[in-house]
Amino acid sequence: MDTHGTVVVGVDGSEGSLAALRVAVDEARRRSALLRVVTAYEVPTYWALPAGPPTGVTREEIAQDALRAAQAEVDQLLAGDPAAPKVDVLVAAGPAAKVLVEAAAQADLLVVGHRGRGGFASVLLGSVGLACVLHAPCTVTVVR
């Protein structure tokens, strides 16, 4: 399938990001666009334990776990869908908003959930969604 443009979607395993993924799949299909699924992870820079991290988890292991989780969400949603758009999954280290804005640099559309896994369930728009709306270089769709 030839693709025309790119739709970027942020996923973090939250209900909001799964709703955003569904919308992004529909948009990518409608536009005959590449769907770029993006997940960000942060490596803690300090540990509360005096002896350091409780296990020897490497940055690469964290990235691989994030990739597996994002790919599993995509695979579950698109299983058996003959009209599924072409998909690539990108995992990057850094704050989610920064990673998403950078991933959207050449995109036609960025899709995010209205809030992710943050602690304030009552917020109408989370900090990542707000940062994307304010700083993304393309159109942003916030999915409720």
C-alpha cells in the first residue's frame, strides 16, 4: 500500500491512549497514511533506595518492554483487519510531550488521549495533551 502522509499517535497503555489509537487507525486508513505509534519512557535519574535500583534493569530492557507493550496494543486492535493501515512503532526516551512533538515534526496529524496515566483523574486535559496542542507542528486531535 502506498502511504500518503503520516498520522502519529501517542500510546501509554491508558484508556485514553487506547481511544486515541482507535481514532488514529481510522484517520490513517481514511487518509491512506502511515500510522506511527509512539510511546515514551523515562529512566529514573535517582533512586529512593540508598543502594540504588532494586534490580539491574538496563535502559535497553526498559525500551524493549515499552516496545512490546505498544506493539501488543497495536496487534490486538488490528488483529484480522484486512484494511489496516501500514504501522510502525517508535519508542523513545524522554518526557512524553517532548517525544510526541518531535515525532510529529513531519506528520499531518498527531492524536493523543485527553489524559494519560497521571494522578489527577478529574483533569479535563492532561499536561501531555496540553503541551502537544501548544507545541506540535501539525494538527492535533485530542480524544476524550
